[in-house]
Amino acid sequence: MGAYIVSGAVVKVDRHFERGYRDLAYDVVKECPDCLDVDYVVISSALPELTAHQVDLSTHIAQWLGRRVPVVRVESGETSGLAAVDLAASLVSSGRNRRVLVLGLEKVTDYPTYVTNYFYSLILDYEFEVLRSVSPPAYAALVMKELMRGGVKRECFSSWAVKMHENATSIPHAMLRFKISYDSFKDSQVLAEPLTLHDSFALGDGAAALVVSSSPNTNASSVEIVFSATEVGLPAYLRENISDLTASVKLLKLSLERYGLDLKKVITELHDSYTPYPIAILRSLGYLDGGCDLNEFEYLNTSGGLKARGHPIGATGVYQAYEVFKLLTDRLGSKTASTDYGLVHSMSGPDNVSRVLILKR
Amino acid sequence: MKLSPSQFWRIRESQYRLIITECGSCGRKSVFKRSVCPFCGSSNVKHVESEGFGKVLDVTKVMYRWNSSDERPPLLVGVVELDEGVRVVGEIVGVGDNEEVKEGTRVEAVLRRYASDDPYGVIYYGIKFKPIKTA
Ligand SMILES: [Zn+2]
């Protein structure tokens, strides 16, 4: 018995001022008629207690959708979405459930940005990092500085953002569907030197749905979940080198070796909350050795990534998995792919935890 | 009230003092008073107090506002290596207009305000770092 993604839908990542958690849940399942033909629901969401004063979100969503099937919520910071897919895969491959709906939901635009920034910062250790004024962009800036000391040029990080914006122009559900230029970095707001707003993800509300089933569709429109794994890293301040994202690198290396894959050829969605992170990971894996040519990668963050598709925190992993599923079985926006494998990577904070999913057509 | 006096009271030793956890199994040291070594998981640990001196390994000037406290940007956040060979992350304060904090700058631990509720509420204090003035 295996685990297959057989169906899915997403709403555009955006500032949905008129939509709350329940509205976003309704919007996405409306686009996916067989998404409610399930015997279990796993909701992934990171911040509802903080942004919507809601405990037990999953039960209230099930009641609102008029589907009183068993439901549970998964939360693991920025990796909540992939954690939910991982749980759904276990439920069906163990034989306990037949079809599980994974529903990624996040509502983050109801407050001034500095308030949401604070909620988001709580993915770090509140007592030992956040109280000490340490925030996610501060770590990203320190990673960036260390990479630059190691010879990576500023333009390399900028080129990631430029590429992501370019990719997002052909993705209907992306939040930022416009190109940016290298010049725009000069005027971009500094978050934490040398990291700018252009090096940061786009924060938006989102909802994404996937059906994980114990059997494939009879037609070709399903993919198998062949690998799903998690690795917990060390707190960033305890590391020998802060830019060594060892949990992510270990998992990616393991999965590439096991399936004989090359990131230059395979569909890949990397977690790029801040531009230094994918650059650090690709370099640790042996890519970008002689420079920073992202065009060497055929299907790298086709969606535009967290940078431009956007980052609805606890829902993002479900978006990523949906995007790879669509590329493998059909098309994503105007993009198609001729390869059999797709890889999804998610991490929370500076590699506090990392998750990798491999899908096969 | 968003701050809890009892939450902070529980972690007072790690916030008011620089406690180092030394592992009797793997020999590695980590900051904060811990029951378990974060490197190897052993609970064969003992605690010693740092002298409070060290050097900046790296620092970033944080320019954006990310909380509602009265800490307004810019602020300096860095990784400090204590003379005991242990790393800790935190804010660097008391830097004069003409001073520069960079890799290698010597710092000492000082007790400063971390957060507060409102003008009449709870105030948390804890360790930050200050450059050591050289003549
Ligand atoms: Zn140990």
C-alpha cells in the first residue's frame, strides 16, 4: 500500500482582506470537488492562535464546511505544510485511512506588519532567542554575511530574487507577478544589514488543498509520495558555522543519492524564506561552485518560491507539494516539465527543522 | 498582560546570569542552564558560570521593526563567543556614535531591559553585551 497525491487546488497567495480562515478553507475546497470525498482531514496552520484568537481551528473548519469527518491540525512552524503531507501519507500507507485531505491555511494580513513580524518571529525560541531581540531576518543576515566572507557575491543573492520574480510571472496563484531588476536592490529597505526586503519572502494569506490517497488515480493524473523525511537541526547560535544548514543538506543529499537525482534536472521547490538560505544549501550540495548561474537548473522553484509566489507560513508546504504535483501530472500556470521526479524542501527558521518530500510520476 | 512573571522567573538563572552547561559525555559546552546536552542528549551535565567576557563573532544591524515593545530600530544583534569557548546570541548595546562593532570586538555581559508590558506592567531584564572600551 502506498501514498499518492490524486487531487488538489490552491487560492492565490494575497492579502485577502475579506476572507478569514473559514472563508479561505471554503474557497479552496470549492475549487476541488473531490477534496471532500475523504475519511480524514489534516489541517496545517502555524499562527491561528496568534492571528485569529482561534484554538482548535481544525474542528471549527470542519464544522463550517459541513463535513464532520475526523480532523486534526498539524503545526511545525514554517514546515507545517510538509508535516501535514507527511502525516497524511502515513495515514493512508498504514492502511488506517483511504483518502486524506491536507488543507494548508494561513491568515497573516490582519495586523500592521510589525505585529505579524513578531508573530512570525516566534518560530524561533521565545525564551532564549526572541526575548533577546533575535529575529529570523537577523539570522538570515548573519548567514548572508558568512557566505559573503566565503566569497559569495551580493549579486548572487539578488539573482535568486530576480529569478523568482521572473518565474512567478507565469504562475496565476503567485502573490508577486512582476519582474524586479538588480537595480531595485539599491533602494530596497534594509531589514538587517546586508539583508533587504527584496531578499525576503512575500507574506500573504493562503489556502492549499491536496488529497492523499492509498491508491493512484486510474488515469495518469496522480503522483506517488516515494520519500518523506524530517531532520531537526541544532539551534543556530550553537553551530560552528551559522551558514551550515546541516539538517536540510543531510536530507537533500540523502534523497538525491537514493533516487539518483540531480537538482539541475529534477523539479525542485526549495524553501527560500530569505535569499541566503537556498544559496547556502545549493553550495553545500556542490552546486553554484564556480559562480551563481541559476539558469543551470531546469525546474528550480518554478512557482517563484516563497520569495514571489509568497509565504502563507503554515500553508506554504502544501502549496509547494501542489505545485510539484501539477508540474508532474499536467502543467503549472503555463509551465510544463518532462521529468519523472519532483522534490519539495521546507524548513523552519534557519534550519531548525527541515523536511523533504519526493514525488514520482 | 502579555508577559508572565512566572514564565520569566523559571528561566531567571539563564537570563540574569551566563550559565554554561558542560557535558560529561561528549565534552562539549553550551550556553544556558540545561538538563540535557543539546549536542549529544546526555544528562551527564554540570553547570558553571561564565566570567562574562567574550568577542563578537558576527553582528548585524537590524533596521526593521518587528515587535511592539519600546525597542525601536536600529539595534545590533550578534553572535558572541565567550572566553570559555561557548557561543551565545544577543543584543549589543552601549555603542557610541563613533564606535564600530565588528568581528573580533571585545564585549562584556551587562544586565539590561528585555521587554515590558506597558508603562505600569511587568519588565523583564536579562543579559546583553556591551563593547569593552579600550584606551
Ligand atoms: Zn554532550
